[in-house]
Amino acid sequence: MRIVAIGGSPRASGNSNSLLRTAVEAAVERGATADYFYPSRMDVAGCKACDGCRRGPDAVCVQQDEMHEVYAALKACDVVVLASPVYFYMLSSWAKAVLDRCYALITPGPEETGGEEWPLRVPPGKGFYFISTQAEDSPLYGYQILPALVYGFTWTGIELRGQLIATGLDGPHDWEAREDLIAAARDLIVVP
């Protein structure tokens, strides 16, 4: 099983990126392989809404940046694991930029292509896991992000397989004292 891990925090060793690595490393111990991407350290621009990616069956995003590395990894992987701190009750801007650019992975339907069936841009059968971290004790804020991710990824054929909504993490290393979260992260990803 091949994993694409996307760490949406600018803090390399913060709560969400650390729980992401914990989850993915446990899956690697069980036989998976992984590619990591940290958008805060990458050149990934926001979507321009130009629809250049929808001009033909082989069209890709017209922006020439490091998102093309993410596209290649997403097409080749079996599972995506996205982690983000909750910033102002949403995903971080770095995670959101990557997700917005996944618009280029949606295969246009026949109503957009003049009735022509285009090949799928993402091979079927992929899944995703979501990890969020937040200071508040109520999991509401992490869970309110989840429906948008499920709906967005569904357009690419990538389906939800699990989530870890981590609460009560105020400082950047609070996860280290939370054996419950460490255990939940290690058990999150199912490796066949």
C-alpha cells in the first residue's frame, strides 16, 4: 500500500504533523510505503479558477509549481492522509491550497465534454484519512471540516476511510503527553 501524507501545519513538529507522522510510520511498520508533502514548505499557489485543467482529456493544471509532484503522487497512491490544525475553525491555508488545486483531478462529466467520456483522472479505489488538531475540547470544529473534505474528495473518487479529531491540544507539543492520541494515530490507517 502506498500512502501520500500531507502535513498542513507550518510547524514541522507541531501536533498535526506529528500525529500524521505517527499514523503513517505505524502503517509503514505494517508494510506500507509513504511520500510526505508539507505545503507550507512548498511552492503551491491557490487555484486560479481558469478551468485550464478542463480543456481536454489530457489537460492538467496550467500553473507550473510543486503541486504537480503532489498530483503524480496522488494518482499513484492507494491512500491519502491529510493532517491540519484547525485555524479559525477551518483547515490551514496550506492544506486548503492543496485541496483547492485538487479540482484539476476531477474528471469532467459528459455534460461538460459534449457527451464524450473522458478517462478518469484518478484511478478508482483510493481512500483518505483525516487528522485534525485543535485547542478546544469539543470535537465539533474538526468534525465540521470533515463534510467538505468528504464531498470534495468524492468528486475525485477518493473515499473517506477514517478520521482522528484530536482535541485539547493548545501548545505545539501537547500531543507528546497524550497516549490516547498516539494510540489512535497508530491504529488509524488500515494496511491490508
